[in-house]
Amino acid sequence: MFINVRVCEHLGLGFKRIEDKSCRQVAFCKRRKGLMKKAKELSILCDVDVGAVIISNRGRLHDFSSTNSLTGILQRYEGHVESEKEISEEIKVAEQSKYSSMKMGELLQTTERQLEEPNADSLPVTDLIHLEKELQTTLMQIRSRKEKMLREENKLLEVNRAWIKKNINVNEISMDFTDLPPPHILCGQERVTLDFL
Amino acid sequence: MFINVRVCEHLGLGFKRIEDKSCRQVAFCKRRKGLMKKAKELSILCDVDVGAVIISNRGRLHDFSSTNSLTGILQRYEGHVESEKEISEEIKVAEQSKYSSMKMGELLQTTERQLEEPNADSLPVTDLIHLEKELQTTLMQIRSRKEKMLREENKLLEVNRAWIKKNINVNEISMDFTDLPPPHILCGQERVTLDFL
DNA sequence: CAGGCTATATATAACTG
DNA sequence: TCAGTTATATATAGCCT
């Protein structure tokens, strides 16, 4: 029999990080397990989608989701499938992503500040709509840049390939394939990815 | 005093969706709150990052994160998943971007519609706040990938140059260049690159 | 329908081997 | 470090207002 008084010292009112490393690790295992269980119960009992991600301070990843993956849950929330045509249409915008993203951060802060105030209903919404547009712009800019870079990389690498081929053929250079790092030759997946963006 | 026997019928062994709509809704509120609390406790007590997303069957989003927003955690999550299955994840994110922009369009319309009506303030704003987070997430993911690709490109070009140099200097074995090294070797290279991202 | 109550079920801190 | 034990703390189902 345990007579000891078991007071959960770090719980209750002023609860904070468990300082003892060993205790913290044990608590982490138990509570992580418990959280996962709760998440599962919630998703099943209440028929909702639940996703959870836990990243330990050592960088280890643990996750739960009621569907295939957390990404899937986010996708489901975001909406329905969109045709690729709209994407290619979106890729038509110019530069200056850094300025936009800084402005976005400012807008986020401003917006959050304004939302905490009781009055002023129209302004936050207006700002948010504005923010939406800016975010979309930034989004498209970055996507455009990315695609551009991917295409440039592809081109550059093909040039490299051709160059290698040409020079080696001309000089009748031979090589050993067993221990050498391969040149960058694009695999099919990468091209698919590029097409997708 | 309650004399009734309180047997949690839908719990225990064969636990499943609570059929009664009202009960399910009540349970959802209580358990959601509980899960959030657990998540918060876990993050503080064990000093880890925790993110949770709950999507009710009515499409309403609830989330928790130990940091400012889910953004950072989700990005780290994506990073982890990415290093395991890079290509498919790349595609997923691309799709997610598409979904984001679509959802944003929907919200814009919804918001404008609701702004014309006298009341109903909380819903659009709440949704817009969530939209903010989601857009930022997408933004950060894409930006991260942009940087990743820049670094990859640099690294690969260096590898290419080194490879070319080495092979031109050392000419022993002849080979047929129409049959180029298999692309999948490159994938290993990429994974190495991804590890420190 | 939201909020409060209480009995019960579950989670887990402290401990043991 | 790991798996079990038990007292205690917390969560919550069912009921009520």
C-alpha cells in the first residue's frame, strides 16, 4: 500500500515545465499517448476530423490524424479539387515578394491588434480582405518564381548534360560509374512536379 | 443525489460515433475543450511543440498550437514528412496551394455577401483569421521550398562541376553516353540535401 | 441550447522492481 | 531505462435547470 501523499506538484495553478529530465521524458511518453487517445476518441465519438502534431525538443515527430494524414485533413478543410487551368492562369504576376511578405507580417499584427478592440468592425474586415489579396499576390509571385527556377534549373542541367556528353565524346574520355557522384539528371518525378506547379 | 447508473455506453470496448445528435454536439464541445487543455499541458509540462486541428463535420475549424500559430509547427511537420516521401509531398503541397487559393476566393465572396447584411460579425472574421493562418502556412511552405531549391541547385551545380572536372581528367574506361546514369541516384542526393533543411 | 452538477471513467504522478 | 502498480487528479456522460 502507498501511504505517500501524492501531490502533483507541477500541476494545478502555476504549472510549468517539468524540470527533472527523467520525469519530463516519462510524462512526455504518457501524455503523448494520452493525447493521441483523446484525439482518436474525439474523432470517432463526435465524427470529426482531428489532426495533431507533436515535435519533441529533440526534433522527433509524432502525429495523429483521423484520416490518412494531417495534410489530408487540411486539404479536406480547404475545399475541393481545382482544375490546373486556374493555376496556370494565376502564374502571371511580377516580383517583389520580400516587400509583400514584410507587409503581410505588418498587416497580420495590425489586424490582430484591431480584432482585440471592441469596436471597429468594418476596418478589420476590410483590412483582412486587403490582406487576402496581398497574400494571394505574394503566393502567386512565389509560385511563379519557383516555377521559373525549376525551368531554369532544368535548362541549365540539360546544357550541362550536353556539355558533358560533347566534351567527353570529343576527347574520348572514359569514366568509372561505380564510385562517382552522378551528374544531375532530372528524373521524371521532378518534371511532374514542375508541371504541377 | 444521483442514484442512476451511469454507464458510458458508447465508450469502452466497442466505442463508436455517438448517434444522438445533441449528445454528440455536447460531447464535441466538452472533449474538444479537453483535448485543447491536454495539448497545452503537454506542450508546457514536457516542453515540446504541439499543434492540433479539429474540423467539425459542419466544416468549422478549431485549432491549438503551442507557438503563435500552427504555421511553424505545420511547416516543421511538412519538413519531416517531406524528407520521408519528398515527391508525393511536393505534389500535395502544390495541391494544397490550389485549395488555399480556391477557399480564399470562396471566402471573399462569402464575406462580401455577409457584409451587406446587418448582423453576423463573428463568423466571417473567425473564418478570415483562420484563412490568414492557412495562407501564411502555405506561404511559408512555398518560400521554404523556394529556398530549398535554390540551395539544391547550387549544390547540384557544384557537384556537376566537380564531377565533370574529375572525369575529364581521369580517362580510363569508355562508356556509352546515350545510356545515362539512372535518375534515382539523384534522389538520394536530394534526400541528403533535405536532411539539413 | 448553454451552463452546472455529480457519479463514474480515465489519465497520470509518484513510485517500485 | 523500461514496464507495472496504485493513489490521486482530471475528464466527462448523463442528468438537471
